[in-house]
Amino acid sequence: MPIIKINNRDVHIQELNKEATETVLLIHGMFSNLSVYYFNIAPILAEHFHVVMYDLKSHGMSERTLHGYDLNSMTDDLYALMETLDLNTVHLAGYSFGGLIALKMALRFPEKLKKLAIIEAPDPSDEKARGIIDDYSREFLEHYVENFTDTTKVKMGKRQMERNHRMYEFLFYQTSIKNDMVAEKDFFSDSEITTINKETLLLYGSDSNCMETGKQLSKMIKSSELMPVPGDHNIPIQEPVLVGNMINTFFMN
Amino acid sequence: MDTVASTAKMNNDEIFDLMKQFITEVIGEEFVEEMDITPESSFTKDLEMDSIEIVSFSEKIKAHFGDQIDFTGWLSSMDLDQLINLNLGMIINYIHECQ
């Protein structure tokens, strides 16, 4: 299992097609991990690109940590990861919370990026999105798992439920993730977003609660294109091949 | 004629034991002890492996067999329903065929 040290912490990464000249870097969402890309989307991109996936802190198989879930810290981590892997510039794609990290990256380190693909990034001022964090409970988890995660089609067994329960308990009650997220609520209203000048693909589920955010971003980012994908917030799970192909075409042209 | 290849070739029982070892490494001995792992065991329902655990499992297969077996490629050709129904026997057969 490839583990590298980033800012003194263990980070789990996966790479495909290291020989390719251009690199695509993929960021997963909150409470998820790199497997959201590993099985379908990454192999499609790896036909032409060097693909790098990594698990965010306390997610997947990366080391747990108590602090630093704000977008500055998350992009510091990503910058350090690029330095460690000797990646000069990359095409960057991020899903959900990972989409917010990608947008922040474009603002802070534009020189490190080529094109940008944002999949279902939510508006951080949306109370409902943040409400998840306030209302956490075991019942909430069961409901959340049934409705919103990539395991919708599989009833979670006891071991998985315990495993997920432990992860949520850790993230919600022991780390700074709650406060760090609340502190980001003005990220979109901050006019800074309008200064992003990267060619940007916005992929949003046609039935997603986040579609309005996609429209909002397409107005704010000059050289962006919003493309609807059949499905809801879970489009990388619902339409992995379509999403993979759309990102691939966008990065290739 | 295939003497060299056949010495390295594993039979189904050997592949099964190796897969069991990988599963134990991924999900931990304490859980495996409670399970009766058979070729019929499904990955998601019986073994309760989630996607990041299947990533670990795939990596172990890659590390062991190298380029001989494109396990991730094989998995990615499946749709969600097929993945949910994936059982150990199917993996054993796939590895056996690739050898």
C-alpha cells in the first residue's frame, strides 16, 4: 500500500500510468476515500494521463489527525503532496468537498494547475449541507448511509456500520472539522472566486440539490462550462464511465 | 511442454488460501475468525468489504501477481450489481484463467 509522508503525516496514495507526460490529480469528498475514483474513473483517465489519487487526512487509509480541515490547510497538504511527488503542474479534479479544495487550489496556487474539473462542489453556506454535521447521531448515520453514500445499493452489515460509526464519531466529536467547515461558509460569496481564470468543467447531477450551486459557479468563473449528468449528488458512483469520459475529453482537448 | 509454467501455476485451492490470507490482512483476524469464508462468500454482503478495503485487496493481488493479472481492469468492467454479487469463487476462476 503506497504511503508517503506529507507534512509529517502518512498519506495513502495510488498512481496509475506513471510514464505519461501529463498528470491528473483527483480529490475525493468528505467521509469518502480515493476508491470513488479507483475502479472506473481513474482507469479511463490513465489511458492518456498519469493519474494520482490520495486519501484526505483521517479518510480512507491516511493517518488520522485532529486539526486542519479548513480549505487553507487542505490545499497546503495538496501543495506539499505535489512537491513530494515532483509534480510541476497538473489537471485537477475534485468531487464534492474535494471540489471546494480544487477551487481553493486554483485561487492560491494557479501556477500549479492546468485545467480544473469540479464535480458537485456544494455551497459551503448551505445550512443543509453543514447541518449534517450538527445532527449527527447513530440514526443519522443509518439514514445518511441509506440515502447519500456510495453504498446505497448495499445494506451495510454490522462490521461496516461500526467502522463508519467510528469514523464519523471521530471526525465529528474529536476533530475540528465542524468549526473548520462553518468558517468556510463565505467561500462563494467572497468575490475572489470570480478571479479564477482556469478553464473549468462543472459537472453536476441533473437531479442534484447542488445543481443551483453549479449554475452559480458557472456565472462566477469566466471560462467555465456547466454540464449536467443524469443523477443526483452521487454521479461519480451512478455514472462513473460517463463522468470519467467527460473529464478525460475535457483534459485532452 | 508447460513444465516451467505449471510449476508456478497455482491450483484453485492454493488460490483460495492466498485470497483468504489477503482478506485476513485487509479486514483483520478478529473479524475473519467469526466468518466462514468459502468460495461462495460475496465480498460486499458476506465479507462486508467496503470499497477502500477492496482497493487494498486489489493492491495485494497486484503486488503478488504483477502484470500477469489486471484485477482492477477486470473489476472496472463490472457494473454496480455485478460488483455487489462478486464472490470469491469468481475471483479464483479469473486468476486461474489468467495464469
